[in-house]
Amino acid sequence: MQKVGRMRFAAITASALRLFVRRWALEALWLLGALGLALFAVTFLAGTSGRGELIFLDGDSMIVPLVSRSILEGTASDWAMSAVLFVPETVSFIALSLLGWSLQESQFLAGVLNFVGLYLVFRVAAVTILQSSRAALGATAAFAVVCVLAFTEGNGGRDSPELASLLAMTTYYAATDLGALLTVGIARRIIGGCPQERSLVIGLFALAALSTFSNPLYLAWATAPLVVIIVVVAVSAGWTRSAQWTLISLVAGSAFGYLLRIPLAPWIVADPDNYFRPGRSWASFGYHWALLVDRLSAPGGAVAVALVVGLTVLGVWLTLRSLRHGATASAVVATYSWFAPLAITVGFILLGTEASRYLQLWAFAPPLALIVWIADARLTNRAPHSYRRLLATAAVPALVGGILFALALPAAAPRATEHDTSLACAVDWVNTSGALGAGQFWSVRAVKTHVDDPAQLVQTDFALQDYAWLVDRSDFDQREVSFLIVDDQSAPFTLPVAAEKLPSTTIDCGRFQIIDYSPASITRP
């Protein structure tokens, strides 16, 4: 009898192990497909003029490498930050740097990780107990849509309406995008009655706290719309304890994260008046309308807008269908897919904001509708597929991803553009000179990030006065400079009267021009 019991236990254990291995083998295949597509997408964006500029040379994009470097070298002392602290982005960048990747390689790989992270958070939102393969298919479909949107972009600047490709940047709120979408996925699992409810409630609290601490924009992208959605959906479908705990953990975590920012107030120099200008609401509407018209003027942009509109309509329909079937958790995700982008658009226009990057949810929230449509097993009556059929289905994206990976790999390392030689020229000259120089925000930061000693370059305005924005203010202790770095984005410098007639030599580095006054020096105001 005991022998029969042991044999039965062994059979059950072996069966469970086979099921576990099969499930994770399938997940690995889907993830391989996402990895290949992510690498291909970021390689494409890195090679385009507009997005390549933003990834590797943009003044804003240098903040994460600069902060990471100052932490690793132990020189961080008095940073002047915007409202965003870039905590997850900096941790990720430091990890890549510690693995031995160069600065530009780390910038590139950070973009790839952002895209892979998007697939993973879609996978969390798509999780189902009965049919994990359908969940993976839904996550892959949503991820593929975002990549398609990114492939229609590439040439716009930092203020363009090309939003999906901003995920490839080390800044412009990639971590906040992922945090907001992950919040939706966790909320779905809690409200859907997941057995690990207590752990998920704690995880949601921690996620909301970290995301709000790093970027208050999370309050607009996740906390506010989800509170409205959960209250409305839960009341209409029947209030539950799970919905109550979801709201408590989300609101409490957001509040706690915001309170954690108080000790860092001396580092946060952003002026609230730059973000809240309700008197400019009509101008904000005109600004965003012009961006939409501009996006529609290009064939790729028209396709992208049509795709987003179609997914938005699908999300509305899925909201009604989910509520009709009593699928409260699915209704939350479906409603977020269309309500959150609309709500933040109206909200930011009323606040008079003129920054297209604040509307990024239009690129990442509507694809959630595909997840509900494909992955929601509760609203389908289809029989489970055989393992062989599931394997064959998962092998398709894995094969495609592998091919894309192989095609993109030769160009995966940041490839040289017409600007790379200019940057190398300016960096080499500054390193060799050993002198102190200055430059304006959009012009000097790429060189400052790559030189051996970033303190060699002081960030100033056109009058050589301190420009305390996304920089360590200890640099301003240097009052004497002997050269200036300028490019097409620089405003004409106004030098002190004593330095107006100093002779200078111009070193031509293509994109960058170095105006050298040595052996003389200029005393900054």
C-alpha cells in the first residue's frame, strides 16, 4: 500500500514538473519573440536622425548618465533636479555600467530593457489562470502594436507627437510608463481574486510609492484615473473587499511616495508655475491640435493615429462587454485603455501644459484593449488547446524574434552617425586641454557627460551665469573658464566687458565648435 502511495506521489510530482517546465518553456519562447522585436525596434530608432539624437546626444537624455556617473564616482553633492528624480532609470543605468558597458552602449541597452519591460508589464496585465498561452498572445499583440507605432516614428524632435519611441530614451518617463501599466496589471489581479492578494496589495503600495517618489506624473497617469475607474466600475458591478484594498494601497502608496520627496526638496528646483498655467488652456489646446494635424500629415502618422483610434473604440466596446458579463477586473483594464489617455489630455490642456510627452499614454494604454480582447478566458468558451498546438503557436513569435535579433545584432551597438565623430572630436580636445570651459544646456551636456572629468565643463546661460538645471551645482564653484562650446542650439554669448576683445581660436568639430581664449581666461559673473 505504501509502495502504491509512493508511486502515485511520484507520478503526480512528475506530472506537475512537466507542466511547470512546459509552461515556462512556452513563456520563454514568447519572451524571446519580444526580445527580438525590442532589439530591432531600438536599433531602428537609434539609426534615425531624430530619435538617434534624443537617445545619444540630447541635453535632457544626459541626466541619467550624469547622475549615475556621479554616484559611481562618489562626486554627487548638490544636484539641481526637475520634478522627476529618475530613480528606476538611474538604478538600471548604474547596473548596466557596472556590467562593463560603455556609456553609449548603456544608453542603447537601457532602451532595449525599456521595451522588454513593456512586454513584461503587458504580460502581467494579461495574466489568466486558465489559459496562460492566450495571456502571452494578448501581451505579445499589445507589445507588437507599440513597436509598430514606434516604427512609424523616428525623425521628430523632443516636442513632436511621436510618443511610442520615447520609450527608448533613458529619460522622458519610461519608468513612469511602465509603472502606470504595471499598476493596472496588479490592480486587475487583485480585483480578479488572485490567491496572492495580500502580497499583491503590498506590492501595489510599494510600486505606487516608488513611482510617485521618482515622478509625480504617476499621480496623473495611474493614481487619479484608476481611482475613478475602480470606484465607477466596482460600484456598477458590485463593491468588493478586493476593490477596497486596491484603492487603499494605491492611494496610500502614492501619498507615502509624495511625502518621501520632502527631504529632497533642496534638490528639486522645478518651478510649479511652469506646470500649472490654467490661463493658457486655449493656447494649450491649439498647441496639441497642431501636433495632431502635423502627425496626420505624414502617411506613417496617419496610420498610427488610425490604429490608436481603432484600439480606443475597441476599449470602449470591451468595457461595456466586460461589465455586461460581470468581469469587473477586465472592465478595469478595458476602461483604463481609453479613459486614462482622454482624461490626461483634457487635464493637461486645462492646466495649460505644452509638452507632448505628458500624453504618452496614448501610445501605451490603448493596446491594453487587445489584452482584454485576446487574453480574457472568462468571456470565451473555447476548449483548451493541446500542448503541441500551443508550442507551435509560441514558436512563431520566437522564430520571428530570433530572426529580428540576428538581423539587428550587428547594428545593436550604437552605430556611428555624423554626430559621433563631432562628439569624439570635442571630447578629445577637452580631455587633452585640461582646461575649464563652459556651454549652454542643449549644447554642452553631451560633451560634459563623455569627458574624463565632467566638472571641466560648467553649464551656463548665454551670459555665462550659472544655469542650475539637471546638473550638480558644485560645478559652479569654478568661476574662470578659458573656452566655450557652442553648436546650432546655442544662443549668442554675451561676454563680460573685460573679455569682449580677447583673441580666440575656433576649433571646428563639426556639430560642435570650441572657441578657445587660452592662455587668457574669462571670469564668469
